Amino acid sequence: MNQPSVTPASPDTHATPPRPSWGDTLKAYLEPASLRMFALGFSAGLPLLLVLGTLSFRLREAGLDRTTIGYLSWVGLAYGFKWVWSPLVDRLPIPLLTHAMGRRRSWLLLSQLAIMVALAGMAFADPRSQLNLVVWCALAVAFASATQDIALDAYRIESADAAHQGALAATYQTGYRLAMIWAGAGVLWLAARAEVAPVAAQAAAAVAGAVEATKPAPGALYQNAAWATAYLVMAASMLVGVVTVLFSREPAQVALPPSRNAAEWFRGAFVEPFADFLKRYGMHALLILALIGVYRISDVVMGIMANPFYVDMGYTKDEVAAVTKVYGVIMTLVGAFVGGALSLRLGVMRVLMLGAILSAASNLLFAWLAGHGHDVTALIAVVSADNLSAGVASAAFIAYLSSLTNVSYSATQYALFSSMMLLAPKWLAGYSGAFVDAYDYPTFFTATALLGLPVLVLIWLATRVSSPAASPAAP
């Protein structure tokens, strides 16, 4: 697929293009650009859980309180501020590496290697005695992962025209979610298998009710060596992204005019990308940014306490791995393909609304599960609904964000949008542990569902935004 000649200004235009057949829709998933995004999506999805989701399970098992775990989720704010250094990724060459590999691939490779090193640091640090080191290494993973996202989003946008962005979003999500299976179920499975047998047997017997004993003290069953093994395997798994980058080709890019001085370079790298977006959308830019800023708020705020919830409900590593990290992610993949296909046929905004409704409503099922007790069958049902909804919402949202960018500033503008998506939700999620400690899980999950109501209003208003003029043709 070639470089797009124009940048779409809005996902829905006044002129209705011919509707593709289902055969053409499915073929889009097998094109080279889609297959590359599948592999690169894997490298993008791997670090996220290891510093947010799975890490919270590890910390809770190590005996940390929920309030502290909630505050430590602010490590994820690195993703919310990636727009700050995105102009550097968009324009600044890496000595020697950029000349040899190109602008996008050089930044992808550098960030992937940094993730591997930082994950190894997290592997050996014990959160019971070296919590500060765990946090610093997690910050390094988050920073490098956010940098990878900046370069990867630009790579994806520059690899296909607007009509194929839904398919690229779906294959990206597929690789991303498969990595989440590995970083979620895989790391739990590896940690459980690496535990010393007597401790593992004691934990299993306590859950099964085979022994009459009081609940173990927080952190009593924690084994850092087992977690170290799991995290080292995760670091090695980043080689999937490294190999893909080495054997991929650099996409065609918009030629950047040379800067005569530092001030002109700063204006082109930092000021013009944001000014371009404001110029194209005018007063509607604030509405669009507000929608981006809160679209995933229900999922993000709820997700921080999901793993501590599973630990507190008595679910074992194997149960959480099988149900939430394997079966649940498979349901997310189904949702991603459904969302991508529906976006191609029905338009992004309609699917965006559907995803928002389903995502908020599914949180109410967790409130029910909190009062239901330890029940694997019920967990499967709740996780199925939640992840299917998340897949539909994610595919539509990625396509929507992609449609807002100008290919001349793809990395910077997309980084701004995806940062806005996480900034407010991640900040609010930091207080989730304190909220659960003060109230309870059912109240918390119900509150996160209510957070989704303003999103529906913003989507309805965004559908009424008129399309600005198309951006200049790319060379």
C-alpha cells in the first residue's frame, strides 16, 4: 500500500464512498502492511501490562496495600505525556541509526532495546525491599514503551491510506492483545511454575479449602525469584518487535524542509503540528480533544483495581491467567475484528458510540461479581462481555484518532491524541485504591460505569462537527 495522497479530515465525510464487499474487507487483513502491524502490535502490547496490570497483581501478592498500588499506577502517566517528546521522535535523527534504517524504524529499534533492559531491571528488583528500584525500572519501561508507540503510530499511519486504517487498527490490536495474553497469562503461568513446590502446594491447598488455616499474611506466599524468571522471559519476548523492525521497510514519508536555525526547527517540530490541528478544526478542536480525553475513562480507571480484585477474591494465578489473560483477550480480539469490520462498513462514529455504551455497561457486571463471590464460571461470563466491548471500542477509537491526523505531522499529532486519551483517566485511576479501601469493590465498579455517561454526549456532539478542508497532498 502506498503513501496516502491526502489526509482525511474527519472519519465521516459528506460524499459516501462505495461500500466494499465482505471479501475485499477480509483481504485487507492479509496485506503486507497489516501483517507487519500484527507483529509490531505484539511488541507494543507487551510492556503495558508488565508496568500496569500484571505489576499490580505482583505488588498485591507481595503484600502492598491497594492505596499504594493505586498511586503507583501513575507510572502510566508517561503514556499520557508522550506528546511532549513526540516532536523529537517525529523529526530528530538518531546518529548513525537513522541514516542506516530510516526515521521510524530507528526510533522503534532504540525504544525496543531500552524496554528489554528495563524489564530485566524489574525482574531482579524485589518490591518488598527494593520498591523504589521497581518503580524506577517501571518508569523506564513506560517511557521507552511510550516512545515506541509514538514511532509505531506514525509508521502505521504512513503505511496505508485512510480506507485501510480500520484494517491496520484491527491487526495492530490483534498483535497487541496476543502480547497481552503473553504478558498477562504467560507471566502468571511462568511465575506459578517457577515457584518452589511446597509454597505453591500450600497456596493451592488453602484456596481449595483442603487445610484448616487462617488466611496467609500479605506477602507470605510471595517468591521474587519466580517473578524474576517470568519477567526475564518477557524481556526476551521483545525480540519479536526487534526482528520485525530489522526486516521491515521504511514507509514513504513527507519530505521535511531543512531548518535554517534552531528557532525554525522548534517551530516546525513543536508548534506547527498543534497549530495545524487547531487551524483545521477551529472551535471544534476543543470538543474533539474532550472526547479523546475521556473516551476510555471507564475502562482505564476500573482496570487498575482489576488484578488486586482478583487476588482479594481468592482467584489463583492459573485461574486469572486462563480466564482474564487468555480467554478474555481472545474475546477482545473478536471485538477488535468486529469493530474494524463495522467501521469499514458503517462508519467510525457509529461504532465509536456502540463501543462507549458497551464499555461503560460492562463495568456493572464487575459490581455484580464482587457480591457474587469466588466463581470461575461467573468470572468467564463477566470477562467475556467486558473484553468484547473493549475490543469494539479500541478498534473504532484507533481508526478515529488516525483520521484526525495530517500525514505531515503524523507522529506528533497522533501522540497528542493518544496521550490525551490516557492523561485524565490515568490521573484519576491513581485514587482507585484509596476509593476501594474507603468504600468497597461494588461501589467502585458502579462509579466507573457512571463515568462513561458524559462520553456518550460528547460522541453525539462530535458527529455534528463539519469536515474541514482536506490537507495538502503528500508528495
